[in-house]
Amino acid sequence: MKNKPPSHFVYIVQCADTSLYTGYARDVQKRLLEHNGDAKIAGAKYTHGRRPVVLQYYEEFSTRSDALKREYEIKQLSRKEKEHLISP
């Protein structure tokens, strides 16, 4: 039986002040706990004063490189473009 390749994620959360934060994680749920201060490891400095954060969007990749490239692409988008990306 083949092992599933490791997953890498790019995600967007909305902060309490309505700003959007884009990040990379191996485990999105664990990272959300970190952002919201519910874990031993602190989340990003940006989200620390903007809690709680709510997951709005994520994409999964099989390689770290692909995920980080996509994270960069999303970070270059305007807020309006990000809102369009996360809208249902």
C-alpha cells in the first residue's frame, strides 16, 4: 500500500478587524488554534492583535514548493481579488 504524500496548505483567514491574512501550513486546523492563541505556539504576529480569526479558504498541494508559490501569488492579489477567491 502506498503512503499518501504529505499535504501542504495555503489558507486565508479573516481577522476580527475584517482584514484578510494568507499563510502556509502543514496542518490548517492546528495553525488556526495557534492564530487564535489556543496552542502552545503563537500564531503570526499580524493576527495576534486581531483575534479571533476565522478560516475562509484553503488550497491543498502535494509539495511545499507549490504551496509557497501559491501563497506568494495570493499575497499579491488585491483585497477585492481575495474576496472573489474566497466567495462561494
